[in-house]
Amino acid sequence: MIKKYHSQSTNQTEQIASDFAKEFLLGKTHEFVAMYGDLGVGKTAFVRGIANVISPNARVKSPTYTVVNEYTQGQTPLYHFDVYRIEDEDDLYSVGFYEYLPKGICVVEWSENIQDSIPSDAYRVTIERSENENERIITIEGVEK
């Protein structure tokens, strides 16, 4: 399954992500979202949209230096990772990455840095700038469970 969206604003990116996240509440989707995209394309805005549904009232910010932020205001915990600074498997173990996987929904920014650690049934979300600098192309890929 591949879905493509065009977003003209941060609000639109958040809405696309919120609509996507509603599937989690129905139990129809995976618990791991691997995110790809350059700096400043809207990955954290996408996570904010997911959090609006999964963990309402969460104050989402990028976990660039903390590696993971936990949002537990909803029925299911949401774990937001930024693995930009992760260099190897030992780094993943040291932050407890694998302990989070079965406990809630994990959304990981900079997933290209941990390709070998991404579950085979994960969703892949890629956000790219289009030729129009203000537009983003959001591609959501996943396998049906």
C-alpha cells in the first residue's frame, strides 16, 4: 500500500498525520513508523499530528538531544525518537530503543540511520520538498497486517 499526499502548510501536514494516526486507534496499522526526510521538511510536524490523536494535549518537540520523548496522555503510549545522532547498534541499546518497541507506538525520525533495526512491518513515511518550496510531498508506505 502506498499513499501520496501534497501538503501546502504545517497545519495540512499535521492533519494528514492525524488522519493516518486514526488507524492506530482502530488497531488496523503497525506500531512502528519509520520517518525519512531532510532537515526542516516537517517530520516533527507530522509527529505532532499523530500525537494529536494518540496522546491529546501532548506538547511535541523534537527529541534531537534526548533521543526519545514519551507522550503518555492517551490510551496508548507514543514514543518519538530522533536518531540523527545514533551511530551504531550500541547507541540504540544505550538509549533503550528495543525496550520501547513492544510497549506502544514508536515514531522514528532519521530512520535512514537505523535501517537494520526497523521492523519488517513498519510504516515508512517520507517527506520531501516539491519544486514549489512551500509544498511537501508526503508518501506513506506500509504492508497490510
